[in-house]
Amino acid sequence: MDLEILSSLGLSPVQAKAYKLLIEKGTSTPAKIAELSEENRTNCYMALDRLVSLGLATKEKLAKKTYYKALNPIAIESLLDSKQQKLIQLEQKIKSSMPSLLTFFYSFTEKPGIRLLEGEEGMKKVYLELLNGTDTIYFLRAGQEADTITLDDQFYTKYKTTRAKLGIRTHAYTTKTPSSIAHSQQDSKYNIIRTWIPTELYTAPVEFNITKDKIAIFSFGNEIMTTVIQSPNITKAFRQLLNLISQ
């Protein structure tokens, strides 16, 4: 049995060695495991008890001695499932806490945070991030080139539906293209306030989405690229620029 595999599954080196030795010996005492693994008894006791708590070993006393026995390694799958659930919960906790953490951060500094993501999956990830901790989204949609942009209709419909259910008001600044005219028929359904801008005013295949402290720039060139800028001052400037466009 490769100890590195056990370590990669979350066992410490001492725990991995102890588990391997328990499998080889069937049943053993901490003293024997310490001797074979060349670890001190205290570490072995702790490692063996940890294996019991993880469901990888059993523990019983016979004639005043404590014996440990390895259980089927299929229990490791349950351990992995538990770790995965904890990671999901941690991810959700971090995402829900991020707005307050950023507010605290920006109360002491004006340095923006910048990320760059590639491909359609990165773009979808950022779209969903925009829904966290905001009540208003402004977006400037690409011009004529927008009609050539392919985005998973099912995903985008779900995104707009979720956005509306969260009570987020969306201010759309778009030129009149076949797709934007068609989409405008459902503006009230998706809580969208649309401002039409002259077709010649904006033709780049780039879309801007702006919340109170975040700008997502979606570039639909030969490759899909998404740039995210986190900064209250910069987002305020972009919102003011959109107001100028609409005047």
C-alpha cells in the first residue's frame, strides 16, 4: 500500500503508517505499532485514536491491553464525501461573507482587486458572482457584434430569472440590434430598465456589468476573456459614465 495515497486522502504520515501496519498485522497494540513504525507511543496512541474517529479502525480492551484493528478502506470514501461537503459549506460561507470583508478592506485602502478568467465557464462563474451582495446591476451591452455572441440560452435565462427573484434591479444600456429588441420584450419580467443608445455610439464586442463595488468586463473576441475589477471608486466612476451616455 502506497503511504502517499493515504496521505493524499487526508491522513497524517503517522496515521498512514499506523493504518498500513494494522492491515498487515490484523490486530495490534499501540506499543507494537510504535515499535514497527519507529514512532513514539504518544504519537501512535493519538494516530490510532484518530483512525477510530475516522471510521478506519476499531478499538477494544482485552486483559488490560488496548487493541486496534483496521476496518475496510472503503470507509475512506465516506471520509472524502464528508470533506467534500465541508468544502462546499466553507465555499458558501466565504461567498456570503465576502461583501462585508471587502467593505472592511476598502474602508482602509483604495487598491483594487483584479482577476482575469478565460473561456465560457469563467464568464458564467462571474455572472453568478455578480448576484452576491447587490441590489442593482448596470450593464452596457456590445453593439452589432453582440448578435454573433453565443451564450448558453438556458444558463442566461436561469441567470436573469435568479437575478429578478433576488429583487435586483437591472439598468441596461444597449443599442438596437435584433437580439436586444427581442430581449426587451421581457424587460418587465426580469426587472430591467432599458436605455437605448445610438447604434454608432458603441460597437465593440465587449460587455460591461457594474455593481456597487465590482466591474465585470466580458470580451467576446477570438477568445472569451473576463476581467473583474473590485473597487468602489472605479465602479462609481463607471456608473457616472453610463449616466452621461444616457443624457
